[in-house]
Amino acid sequence: MEGWCPELGSAIGQILGHATAVAISPIPLIAIVLMLTTPRGRANGLAFAAGWILTIVAALVVLGTVSGVLGANRSGHPASWVPWFKLVFGLLILAMATAQFVKLRRQVETGSVEQPGWMNKLDEFTPIKSATLAATLVVANPKNLTQLIVGALTITSLTPGSGNRALAALVFVVLAALCVVVPLLVHTIGGDRAAATLATWKEWTVRNNTLVMGILFLVLGMKSLGDGIAGL
């Protein structure tokens, strides 16, 4: 069995921010909270959480495999192109932060916050449709996709051995799943008493979604730039 190594610790330390960024996902949080208030809330909530987690696992496996094929790890060290890749991604994420702040300014001027139309149809969802929605929100969200790419690349380029990579990926998945697992646990444990708590979470998230995303993108963009510069 592979033991703990400094490279594994370094990889986990670097992916914590990326995994947390996936977990800080307002739309999935709002979606699962709304689902839990529908007649099939428990079943749809479980399906949504399962779809979210399994899609993250599948994405890490695919992206990690691609990183390996591209030679992200050379003799136990990141390939020379990895820092440059992180630099480019850092600039991309900073551009996304700028877009969020522009959107926030428009929202302040108009005094309105738009919600996706499908949120009004969640009471019609089945477990399969709920799981499909979760999978879509993982891969179709630029923020989540960029963090999964950088996370998988970091794990592959820094961590030696499949066992250590699996452990680092497990840490990523556990953290990234918090946004759907925590509301589900609150609803399961608290029952009807949890409704007020979940409603408060939803209202705060809807109101502050754009601001939170703008700040998050700013922090993540600077982190990716810093990781890239440190690796040059």
C-alpha cells in the first residue's frame, strides 16, 4: 500500500481551494432546497445529490486520465507546461470575475435578480430528471468545469501512484459535494423544522449569488496565477 508522501500533501493543499469553489455553488444549493419542498422531495434530493457526486467523480477520472496522457507528471514532477496552463486559467477566471461584477452592477441598477425558468418546474421533476439536472450543473457551469480541470491537473501532476491520486480525488469529491449533501442532511435530520432554515439559506443565496461568485472568481483567479508563477 502506498503511504503518505509530501507530494500527496502538496496536492491536497492545492486542491482544497478548487474543491471548495465547486462546493460554493449557489444554483445547485437553491435547486436542492426547492426540490426538498416538493412532494417527491426526498427521492429527488437523493437523486440530485447522487448525480452531482457521480458526475464530479467521472469528471475527475476523465480529466485525470487526459492529464496523464498529456504527460502532466514527468518523473514525479509537474511537466513544464503545467504552470503556464495554470497561468492561462488564472487569467480566464479573472475575466469571469469581471463579468460577474458587471452583472452585479446591472442588478443593482435594475433592482432585480433573474432566476432560471426550470426552478419554477421542480415540482414536476422525477429522480432521473433531478440527477440529470445535477450532472448538467456540474459540467455546464464554467466555474465548476475550470475548477475540475485545474484540480485534476494538480492531482495528476503532483501526486505519484494511483492510490495517492485516488485519495487526493476523494478529498476533492467530499468537499465539492458539501453544497448538496449538507441541505439534504439538514432536511433529513430536521424534517419540517428544517424548512425555515433551508428557506433562509435559499433567500440569502438568491440575493447574494452574483456578489459571491464575483469574489470567488477573483480569489480563485489570483490563486491560479500564484500557483502558475510559483511553478515556473
